[in-house]
Amino acid sequence: MNKPDRILTAAASDRDERLPVRVNGRAYAWPKHAAVVICFDGCDPAYIDAASAAGAIPAIDRMRREGFSASALAAMPTFTNPNNVSIVCGVAPAVHGVSGNFYLDRVTGAEIMMVDATPVRAPTILAAFSQAGAKVAAVTAKDKLRKALGHGLDGIAFSAEKADEATDAENGISAIGALVGRGAPDQYSADLSLFVLDAGIRLLETRRPNLIYLSLSDYVQHKHAPDAPEAIAFMRAVDQRLASLVALGACLGIVADHGMNDMAHLSGEPNVVYLGDLLDAAFGAGATRVICPITDPFVRHHGALGGFVRVHLQRTEPSSTTVLNFIRQIPGVCMAISREEACLRFELPEDREGDIAVVGRSGVALGAHARDHDISQLAGERLRSHGGLAEQVVPFILSHPLKAGRVEGGAGKPLRNYDVFSVLLNDVKV
């Protein structure tokens, strides 16, 4: 019996007579075959279009022809943590509580960087299936995500970043270097993502999980435009690994957490609105506090500059209306709205939202004060980043077609990236 048959037989026997698993108000059918969901970090649709035109992604092109392909909307703001957590919970940030990589505690005034599962308020699909008896594995590029996404998971959860440090007690697996065939990659490299995919392939070959979640890094997309040779080469390498997963009998669901845009002037200088400096000049230092929720430990990617920031009012004057009107007149600002409107429009948790949410125009980055952002680490490269509405449209690709009569998004709602588990497990024809 070949390897794909072994995988399919194991998955099928494990699912016999299983009831759907319910998580956060949604029901998920037991996997008929090994189900693999991939968060292709930073994969703007333009990367797929460019790679396809170059003939570099035959496996993805086949999925788009013979499986299912559509555009979906990512959760706002379009950052890594809110979207990965949305995907594994199957719901918007208003439910699971994570609306940024970095936020201000409105009670204590402390700035908090998300590095584990502490801010997550909802159970994950991964944990629920593992607790129902499924074999579940999660592999992330970054360890901060592993800690968040692996919360409550009774199975395998490790990161490429910390692969050499994985233990059976902490991660449900050890000796990952021996499994994958190489040690942990440089966190600032294309291999960080390729390692995740290689680990997924080896887990499928050796452990035969029912459900696998693979979360990549957007290192390449931050550094290279879609048609750059480096980006095409990366897409080709990813595509080869996707083909291997399909050959092993897996059903794939591929989405992105956000798109990616060039945010630099023609001269190459970053195109940044330093909102904190402008607000200080208009209303005085200390009247407002600008929080950049893109901030994370990987600042070389983006210098903590992205398309969405939060403004917290520190005094009774100026009023929210006065500040809103001022921000709306700033060139480069696409949208400035109140906390209440932001929470309603973008389905955000009220206690973690600022008094004002600000979204930049396409191609414009928003920052706090110029002194807060070290752009020297871009080393002369163009700033490429995300966070706003311009990076909300993402690919939604399945390796298999949908059952007849299934409507994308359902009930007239737009398809979201965090629908991927539901569509893959409930709606795919296998």
C-alpha cells in the first residue's frame, strides 16, 4: 500500500460515525481525508498572478482550475495575529479578542505585545478537534503564533523559528531537525516558510494527522515585489511543496492573512504619515497616543509601519470630533472613524480599540512619531507593508471542488479568509 493510501485509510477510520465538532457557533464535519489549511502569509493575489504568468506554479494553477478559487476578505486590521487567530477560530476579532499584534490596555495604560495566547478569548478549531480525538498538528513560522494557535491543542504544535528547541512536553514532538532534514532556519529568510511546509509534508508522511494548520512568514513579500525574480522563485518552491501535500492525499485550503503593498515614493523613500508628530503639533504633546498594532518582534520586515493605527485620547480636550476632523484632512489618510464605528464596521473588540481608528490610503504607511520607527533596517529597500483596506483582498484556494449548490460566503455574506476551515471540511466534494 502506498503512502497516500495509508493516510486516507487512517483518516477515514478515525472519522467513522463522528459527529460534527462545534466551535464558536459553527459546526465542522470530521475530516474525510487529511485536511491541511495553509495561511500563506502576505500572499497578495498579485503574487499568484505574477507567478502564474511566469509558469512557476502549476500545482496552484491546477487547483484554481479543478478545485476552487475565489477572492476573500481578511479580517481588519490586516495584520498577522488578528487573521491567524480568526482563521483558527473561524470568527471575527470581536469574538476572539485579538485585533492587533500590539495594543494598549485601556485600563492600565500599558502597551502590550502579543507573544502568546493571553489575549485570545475563544477556543480554536484545532483545540476542539484534538479534544474530540482527532490527530491535529500546527506548524507556524513564528513562535509567538505557535503559542497562541496551539493553546488548548492536545497534539503537535511547534514553530520553524524554535524548531531546534521543541520538546515532547512543550510541543508534542521533538527531534524536528531529524524529521525535516535540517535545523531551524534563519527567521529572516524564505526558508522559514519552506521549513513549515516541509515539516507539514513529513508529518503527513509519518504521523498522518487528520487536521494540519501551516502558517508561513511574509518575509519574501515584505522584501520583493510580485514580479521580482526572488518572489517568483519563492512561489515556485512553495508550489512544489503544495504538490507534494496533494500527492500524499491531503485536501488543501489556502488563504492569506493579508495582502501586501509598496509604501514608498518613486525615490525609494518610505511614504509615511507620522500621525503622532502631526497630532502633537496640532494639539500639544501628550494630548493623544498613537498605537501601531503592526508592531511585533520582526521589525526588520516593516519598521512597525503599516496601513492602520489607533489613536487614544489622553485628555478631555481636544474632543474626539475635533481630532477626527483634523485627521480626516491629512493627505494619505483613507479613513478615520470613531471606536464605535470601527467596532461595528470591522467587527472588533471594543475594549481593545482606540478612541479613533485610522486607515491609510493604498501605498501610504502610518506611524506614530518618526523617532519611534527605525527604518534604517530596511537597508535601502523599498517599504512594503500591510494593515489597511488595500490589503484586505486575499486568495481563497481549495485543492478540491465544492459540492453542488454550495454558495461562497453563504447567506449573501462575502467570503472571508476565516471561512476556510468551514468550507474545506463541510463543502468540499471528496
